Amino acid sequence: MSREPSSNLPFPRRSRIRSGLVSSGSEMVMVDEFPFPAVVTTTKSLPLFGSGITDIEIHFLQIKHNTIGIYLDPSIIGEHLGNWKGKNARELAADDDFFDALVSARVEKYFRIAVIKEIKGAQFGLQIETAVRDRLVALDKFEDDEEGELEKVVQFFQTPYFKKGSVITFYFPARKDEVKMKVENGNVAEMIQKWYLGGSRAVSPSTVQSLAEKIGTMLSSA
């Protein structure tokens, strides 16, 4: 996790936090009101596969919290998602097995979150803690190791304050890299991915739909 404050959470069977990782080209894509690079470069070029927002409706008023960009290694299409070839976006968006395969695929993934509604880092960390813990408890995987690793993530977010436009990035590499902080527990890293890539269980339905549309198109032409 890195913070712009920027944050990078990697994944082989672990996660890590670092900065200074990503370079990007000049082409930008607008996600709500924020520009996102069409491609980011880690150890390779990762195109933007999907985007969306997190929001809540209060008394018929939409409150937007974050915009999200999901970057993936294109090899994920042919190497990990071939079983869904021929499925359309609607079918993919409703298929949690498809998103489980997306999460479990051992390819580089990079999530970029731009803050719309300012938030304390501690509040953001609490959101991650609640989402990850609840998912692990439901699978009977929340034990001492998971609790300790999740606490490290929470502590990482204690001090920053995320103003509008702040960027948080989660990086899940396919190999080891220099990092600021490691989250060694694979269950915790997996559930952070599922927070954003969990299909019907994900935090942002619009991001899920966007991914389904993009990947559905790519699978149909693969």
C-alpha cells in the first residue's frame, strides 16, 4: 500500500506497502471527476480494466466517497479466465465464481483509489478492517495470524488525513519487491482484493459492472 498519501498492497501470497513504484503514460481517462492513467507501469504495463465509485444514498441524496480504477495484467484473459469465454457482461457481473477467479489469478494487479469525500486515515483503515474481518470470519479463516496482520494495515492508516483528490493505491505483485510494509498473511491480502473484486460482495457495484463489460469484450475476441 502506498499513500499520496499513496498506498501499495501487493500479492503473491502476501501484501506490501511501498511508494515510488508506478510510472504512467500521458493518456488519461476520467473516472467521475478525476483523471486516471489509461496505463500504469510496474514491472510491466497494466491497462485500466475497470472503474467506478463507492457511494451511499441518504434521503435520496447520493454521497460519493471514492473513485476506483482497477489495473490488471492482460495475460489474465487467456491464462485464467478462459472458462468464461462467450459470457456477456450481464452474466459475468452476476457470477461470483468469475470474480473469485479474478482474485485468485497470480498476475499483477493495481488498484487506484482517488478520494472524493475527505476522510481520516483511521476511518479508512477501519473500513478495511471491518470488510476483511467479516469476510474471513464468514469463511472461518480469522485466527491470530490474520488478526495480527490486519492490525498492521489498520496502524498504517492511523496518521494520514485524506483530502479530496488524495490517492491510495493497492499493489498486488506476482513477485517480491522493495516495500515499506508487508502484510504477510495471504488470507488478509486476498480479502482486500475481494473488497474491490468480490462480485456481488464488492464495495463498488459500478466497478464490478465496468470490469464485466471490459473483460466480457476481451473474452469474446480472445
